[in-house]
Amino acid sequence: MRVQCVICDTIEELVDDTLEAKRLRNRPIHTHMCKACHDRITERTKERLATGSFHFFRSSRRIEDDF
């Protein structure tokens, strides 16, 4: 299955039997990010958290336990 990154528009190949491929087929609202974009966002988020002026709102513990 061919997928396109929503940020940098690179086209990658996904194995059809993976969970991510199934999610993209069945629910088009799910989007795909390439590994490079995902890592870049993770690094930048950690940098903003380290400054102390960025507040990262997480869901409550009770909601996470229900999943």
C-alpha cells in the first residue's frame, strides 16, 4: 500500500498486513506521518517542554485506564 506523509508529502510503501495499513484503509481520517517527520515533531515537543513555558495537556489517568 502506498501512503503519503501529511507534512512533507513523501510517498512510502506500507505492508498491507500491518495494523497501520488497515486503519488507513478502513478510516481515511487517520493520517500517516513518515518516520523523519514523527521524530522531528517529538524532538521539538521535548524542547518546548524543557523551556517551562509550554504546557502539555494530557488526558486524565482515568480515561487512559479505560482504554
